[in-house]
Amino acid sequence: MTGEQPQVSESPDKLTLVLVKWHDARIYSDARREATIANCRMQLFSTVGYLLRRDKTTTTIAFEYNDEGEYRDVLLIPTGSILSIEYLLISKEPLPYKDKDFIPWWEPIPPATVGAHPPATTGLEHSTPNSARKQ
């Protein structure tokens, strides 16, 4: 990535949503021999969040942004451990879906399913061993 770095924004519509793939450090406390050490590797992580800042040392990602302009769950990633950053688009249009039982968030829940509960059970069906149940 080159050019100007993103600044912290007051509006979630102006925040940049990204997918960051990066290697994290890992400790192998039981690796004492060359054969074991040869199989050790760093873990590859994929992180999705709002890109707040990026410089030569640190890339800052926030997982959440609220309506009061505050961030929650901020992750600092060493910039040198980043393999790639993909910019993600937030679509205003609903995506097509194929599952006939899936109710997407943009459609109202049909009245027949609001407040519907599964059949009542005693709770003993799964928690009491067969030998303890009354016949």
C-alpha cells in the first residue's frame, strides 16, 4: 500500500473496511530438537475490521464502531508481518440467496414465526441418564 494513510473518521460510512492477512508470532515451548523445530511455523491470521491507521511499524484495526464515535476491540498488527490488505466493499444492495428457509436481515420476519417456540419439553430428555428416568 502506498500513498496517504487513512485517518480516523467520525463517520462509519467513511471508514475503510479491510481484510488483513498476517503472520503472528508463536511459541513452541516443547520444541527442543532440530526435527521438531523444522516443523514449526508462524500462524497465518485473517482479520476483518476498520483500518484506522497504518505506518512503518503498526497497522491499527478496529472491530467495532458505535454511534457515539467510539471504537471497540482495537488490534495492533506489526506492519512488517502483513502479507496482504484487501479493501472490502459494503454493498447497499441485498445479495441473492438460495436457501428457501433463510430470512435475510433486510426482510421482515413473517408474523407466523415471530414468538414461535419449539414444542415444550420437560428438560429431562437430554439431561437425565436413562437409568434414572421413571419407566
